[in-house]
Amino acid sequence: MWTAVIPVKRLRAAKTRLRGAVPADRHPELALAMVRDTAAAVLSADAVAGLLVVSDDPEVGAAVRDLGARVVPDPGGGLNAAMRFGADETAGPAAHRVVLAGDLPALRPEQLDDVLSRATTRSFVPDAAGIGTVLLAAPAWQPLDPRFGGPSAASHAASGAVPLTGSWPGLRQDVDTAADLATVLTLGAGRCTCGLLRDIGMTPECAPAA
């Protein structure tokens, strides 16, 4: 069983490259909707024992607690520091730890289960473009050593992490831009993301994630 960790910025500062995809006053709602859909999928995976969300945003905290996640404060120092705090200090090195991006609204629980069944050593999953990283897994007593940011797939590979490849479109498709959001809608987005986009009239046919 794995302990999952998702770091989440304060909503007003989140997903800056995605600004303009929805009306400006709804941008924080979109960021939160994607976090909720990601968290719900993670918590539904059979291989996941619990979810830690590292965030100082009270709205994020309330939303993910309602889903069953535990919330811990952001220690500061950026994304990788938040991941290390959640995985290595809070969960502890004796746990199997997996860190994920919080913008995976098309993630299916069975995709995460399949990935974690293959993570017998420190492993990562590149994003759909093959440049970034959407998941980094570290079995018990192996260092997490996250290297997110920029071309992180190459950084993780250079650090000795094993790349995992498979047909996991919902896992690999994070949402950084409006084009990414359009791709997610073709894959089937989670209930919260679909509901928000329908509410603002962006799409009448947002197929929910399975």
C-alpha cells in the first residue's frame, strides 16, 4: 500500500500558464476542481492507503479533507521541498511513497494501480509531452529525491529513477495550458472539472472520467 502526496499552491497563485482558459474570476475554481478530481481518483485507487495534500490554502484543505485526505502545511522552499516534506518527513521513509501532480483531472484509479504495481524501485512517469514528470514513486527506504520543474523527466532519469511507460493517458495528461485542457476533455475529465466547464458554458458535452 502506498501513501500518495500532492502539493498544491494557493489557488490565486496556481496554474499561471493556464490563465485565460476560463474567465479570470473562475480561474481559482478551475484549479480547485482539478485538484478535487485528482484527489478523488487517487483515493479510489486500490493500491493507495492514504493521501497527504501539502498546501496552505484553506479552501484546498477543506475540499480535500471532505474527500478523505490529510492536509499538512507547506514548508516553503518550492515544489520539491513540499514533496520531500510530505513524503519523507510526514509519511516517513518506511512508507511506500508516491508524489503526483495535482492537475490530472482525467486520471483513472486503475491507471494509478497499474503504475504502482510496476514501481519496484524509484520510478517516474513522464508527462504526455515526455518533458515533465507527473508521478514519482519511491518504495520504502528508498530516497524520493524529487527533481520537478523544467525538463524534469530528463532530470529524474539522470538521477537514476526508472522511467515507466504504458497506456495511461489520464495520468500522463497534466493541464498547464488551454490546449492541455482541451485534450483532457477528449479523454474524459472528472466530475468537478466537467461541472465547472459546463457551468460557464465552455462545453455542453464534457464526458466525465470513467
